[in-house]
Amino acid sequence: MSNPNFLNELVEEASVHTQPLRKRRLGFLFWLCVGWIALNILGAIFANLLPLINPLFQNYNVVNAGPSLHHLLGTDDLGRDIFSRIVFGSRVSIEVSLGAMLIGFGIGAPLGMLAAYRRGTFDAVLSTVMYVFLAFPAIIATIAVLSFWTPRSLLKIIVVVGIAAIPLVYRVIRGATLNFATRDFVVAAKVQGATDRRILMKELLPNVAPIGVSFLLVGIATVVTLEGALAFLGLSVNPPTPSWGNMINESLANLQVNPWLAIFPSAAMCLFLLSLNFIGDRLRSHYDISEIKL
Amino acid sequence: MSDDTLLVVKDLHTTFDTPRGPLAAVGGVSFELGQNETLGIVGESGSGKTVLSRTIMGLQPRKNVEVTGSVRLNGFEVVGASEKEKRTIWGLEVAMVFQDPMTSLNPVLRVGKQIDEILRVRLGMSKADAKARAIELLELVGIPSPTERYRVYPGELSGGMRQRVVIATALAGSPKLLMADEPTTGLDVTIQAQILNLLDGLKTKMQMSVVLVTHDLGVVATRTSRIIVMYAGRIVETGSTRDVFAHHRMPYTRALLEGSPKVSNPSHTRLLAIPGRPPNLLDLPKGCAFAPRCAFATDQCREERPELEAADEPGHTFACWNPLPVTEGVPA
């Protein structure tokens, strides 16, 4: 080694030119899914303004008709337009899922983060309570409560499903936060003089957020199915208000005469769920900076 | 206590309350540290050096720990201060460099933002000023093209670069005391030297004192002015780096020195390992904690605990009943 600095320079050089993260793309399929979800949500919001046939209007001249130019997805046994019922039905699904997740995350996520950060008695008491709630199967509990809490309304469904989601969200967020709260960067922030609130919001939240978002998307999908199951049992919004779930429920009576009645709302729900799951999965792997090289 | 004393530690005890009884991780440590001085704290794993450095910082778990004694940092009493009070000195008076640069940076925040944070929140700088200062700091710690590096994530940097960033964040508040707890343990040997030289240079530039905690005597040999050798939570020998290396009196210090490789040794020289294991802190021997592993131990060593006594050189003390003869000392 004639020049001792040579080695150092080489080492410097190597570490400086560490490749920056390759710009990874989200891909066509991701944007397709986002577009589909956006279309569904916009449709739900602006359903009244769209040139749709009244979803409650019963046209007895065309009963159990297949897809046609006038009725894009056909009509049901009462002559109501399936397409417009699916668009209006998405309102219930989307309102219930977003509302329930708002409650679930609004309460579950802050509690989960706080418990994981503070540990100790606060965590022990809260976690015990949450685990007791988790011990009840959520779907049975929701069915039981909704059966007795009459008259049913959209708000009641949202509240019940939302409360059922709290312990699930709590557990996921607490686990995710715990993983980061014990790392040195939290101590490092602390000895820089950061307050607890600052550590939670600025240091831990950005780490937990990607996990939270993908769980949120999975959660929305789960609630959509849950609402479907409730509607199927007649525990969701009252007919004739359409929802994807009660459309599938009503279709069963005419399954042999008109299978379209079951296929179209099922397909609408299926595509919605699939898109959400795919978006969640893609986002998680895309924004998982933390696990790339650490 | 002279005017330029920055840190005074007096009879510091850190005791953990464990299910199997009290565990004295730090058992009565006293020392002083002057301005612009570098102090090395050396000891085996489990000798209490990390707990000592965290206690000086005022970082303890919320419960099951009892701290007595006094840590006076530039006039601020750390022991017994609330978190809120300690937040006034953290970052601005004292900062810390951690052992593992992989976990001491937030993986999802850009490097620059992590330095900005303290500048904006604690020093009240504007966004633009903070950014300019952060880039300056990155340059100061030897990160090439700092303007570009300001925007990268920690995952895009190598271990040595990350440790430089950690140092930059620690320096952001211009602290008077920098605690470096094994700052090079997680790094390659070539990078270790770079980081240590960097710390050395920054000490002069930033006018601060440094406490270097390590198990590696090679790390402290040329970069510290004084060394504290710890064993089982106590100081067993302390003095100027020169004295500790050349005129050590405590057999444990010698054992540590003989356990480190030296370039002057002929090749294939066996390193001397210290027989036995560090003592169980829950069940310390009655006398000298090192006695069970010491070749010179006598009945007195096993029965009575030696206190620190002065050696011939000023500022050099050791705790041993049967010190090594003065003349015996391997020059470093």
C-alpha cells in the first residue's frame, strides 16, 4: 500500500456512490384499480345527478329482463333497473365502510400508538380490555346488536360496525408502533429534546402510516363484505333502498329465472374489493422504505 | 471544582429493581470532566459503562430504577430532574451518538429533515436557515455533496455515512458535551478510524467535551486525554491516558491491555483472555469484584473491597490491595 490514503478514498468513494433508490413505478394495474374505486365513489356521490333510471321505479313491462341498451344490466323481478340500483347501492356500502373505518381508526389508532409508546399500566389495562372485546367474534356480535337495536338506520350500522373494528385496528397499530417505539431513533429524538407528542407525530406516525393505510384498505373491503352479510340476513338498510348486499339477497328467489340478478351486484362488490386489496398491497410494498435496506 | 469543569459526577448509583433483588449497575462512580476534554470509559460488556453514560444523560426507564448521587452538567442537576426539565439540556447542552447507525436514524424521514428538526424546533430557525445550516453540518461531518445528500433517506447511505449523519444531528444543537456510546462498534474497521478521527476533529472545531464509551482500548488510546476503567459498575482505575497505558497499577487494566492485539506483537501471538466471566451484579463478591478472576488475589481481596487510592502520578487513582509494581508497565 504505497499511499495509505488510497484505501480510505476508495472506501469513501464506494459509500458515496451508493445507488439512490430506483424510481419504482406503481404500474398500470394499480392506476386501473384506483380509477375503478374513484369511479365507484364518484358514482355514489353524484348518483342523483347522473342520467339514471330511478332505482325504485318498477316497470312491469320489463321484468327479469337481460342486459339491453335501455337497461344496461337488465331488470329485476319488479322491473327495476339493475345498473341504477347497483350505483345507488354502492352508496350504502361505501358509507358504511368509510364511516365504520372512521370510527375504528379514529379511536383505535391513537389508542394503539399511545399504548405502544407509553407501555406500562396504561398499555396493560387498555390491551386487556381490547383483547376481551376481540374474544367476541365481531360478526356475531354485530348481528346480535343489530337484531335488537331497532329501528335500523344507516347510522346505527356504522356505529356498531365501527365499534367492532376498534379492537382490531388497535391491535394492528399497537403492534406496528411497538416495533418502532423500541428503536434507537426514538431515544435519539428524545435526547434531542423532542416532546412525547412530537415523537409520536413526527417520528412514529410516518413509520406506522403505511401499515395503517394498507390495513385501512383491507378494513374497508372487509366492512363492505360485512355489510353484504348483514344485508343478506336482512339486518342492513330496509328495502326497497338498494345495497349490494340486499340485492344479492333478493336475487336468490329468482336465481333460476334470472341469474343476472345475482351476478351483477356480486361482480360489482367483487371488483370493488379486489381493487381495494390490490391498491393496499401495492402501496405497502411501494412505500416500505424502512425495510428496503435496513 | 475549577471554572472550566463541565461535568461533575458524584457518588452516582444506578440500581435496577429486578425480581431477583436490586442490581447495582453503577455502584458509586465519581469523576469530573473539563471543557474540551475527551474522556474514555472502558470496560467489558456488562461493566456498567452504557448504564453510566445513560444515567449521565438522564435517560432511564420510567420505573424499576433508582438513581442516587449527583450529576452536575454545566450547573444543571440531572439526577432527580423531570423529563420536562431535562428537555431543556438535551440536544443543546448534551447530545448523544448511538452505537448502531442502522437503528438510530428514522428510516422514513429524509436525512436533512432529521437534522432540521432540532434547528427549527429548539433553536427557532426559519425553514431556509435550518436547511442551510443542516447542509453545513453535513459538510462538517464529511459527507460529500451535502446538498444532494440532504434529500436522501437513511436507507440510501452506507453505515459509515449514516453514523456521520447521526453525528451531524447530535451536533445540530451545538452541545457542550457529546456522549458517544460505542460509536464505532457497528462499523467496519476502516470506517471506524474515519469516524473517530472525525469526532476528534469536531471536538476542537465545536469546542465541546466528548465522553467516549467503548470496550476497545485501541479506540481510546490516542484520542482521549483521560481514561476511566470500569469493572462491575465501579471505577477500578482512572488517570491520564498515558498513565493508564504505561503505569497502570490495577491487574484488571493490565488484563484488558494484554487482551488487545498490538502491531508490535510477533505474528501468531496468542491474546491473553481474562479467565472466568464478569461477576453477576446481583450477587457481587464481598471484597474486590475482580478477585475471583485475579492472579494476585489474596484473602484481603476476597474479604474487603479496595477503595480508590492515589498513585504516584497526579490524577491517577486505582482500587487494588495488591497493585502492580510501579515500574512494571508496558508502554503503549
